[in-house]
Amino acid sequence: VVRRALEKRQLVLEVESLRRRLDHRDDLEDRLIGRSPQMAKVRQLILDIADTGVDVLIFGETGTGKEMVARCLHDLSGAKQENYVALNCGGMADNLLDSELFGNEPGAFTGAQKRRIGKIEYASGGTMFLDELESMPMNMQVKLLRVLQERVIERVGGRGEIAVDVRIVCATHQDLKVLAEQGRFREDLFYRL
């Protein structure tokens, strides 16, 4: 009886996922235009993984629509009602990135007068999009790796861990594997993504 119940539940979930994919196929074609086999492959890949909740690394040249792909992944997922938070790692000063991503407690640094929730915590339940990941400093890469592995954060100046349920979608226009071989990007973070 339990085995049949589990099989039925699995089939129900699979049918729901397939229905959602079919419902969104036309919407996805309107958002990601192009009739080439490559664009069809990108759309199919988005449909295949959007509802899985896995972390994603998007590679593409500048201006190719990496953020649009990230947004489609969020909008076609089961977390589409939750927050989608985007952050350009290249457009942020290194000393502010820590507080921006993880938040801070009062008095953690000069000017930190009240508790501030970071973007990863705010995105919990939804999607956190990190653009220009290759520009993230090494010390922040270590912290991001911990978020990916443990699904917890710690605010700057905080003493406790905060559990987060967030999908991390990262984008880059550089080959992170080559950067890892050159020692300019953490290899474990590359493989984790």
C-alpha cells in the first residue's frame, strides 16, 4: 500500500511538472526569441531544469541574455511567487559585498546602526541571481561555497547561523574553469555550481 501510494504521488508530481512545462512553452518562446537549434536547446534546457530547484551556472557573452535565462528559470519554477533577487557582483565594492549578500547586525562596522537582512536571506524561498560571478573576491567565494553546501548564512557581526532555502543562479562571461586553473577562481565553487 505504501509503495503504491509513493508511486502514485510520484506520478502526480510528474504530471504536474509536465503540464507546467507545456503551459509555459509558448511563454518561453515569446521571451527567448530565435528559431535556431541552439535557442531551441536553451529553451528546452530551461524547461527541463526550471522546476528542479538545482543551482545553475549560466555562461554566455555579454548581452546574450543571461539574466533573462535566470528570470525564466525562476518564473517557470514552483517558487515563482517567491522573491527573485539579482545582484551584479562586478558593480559592488568588495567591502560592501559581504553585507549586501549576508546582511549585518547593529555595530558590525562603522555606520551599521541597525540590523540589515542580506539579499540571500531575502531571496530565501526563491531565487538569488549573481551576475558577473568571476569578479567575486576569493574570500566571498568561500562564503558562497558554504551557502551552497550548508544552506546557511551568518550576518556580518552575527553569532548565529540562519537557514536559507534559496536557489542560486550565477552568470559569467568568462570560462571559470580556466580561471580556476589560473588560481583566480575557486575550483571547488566552480564544480559545486
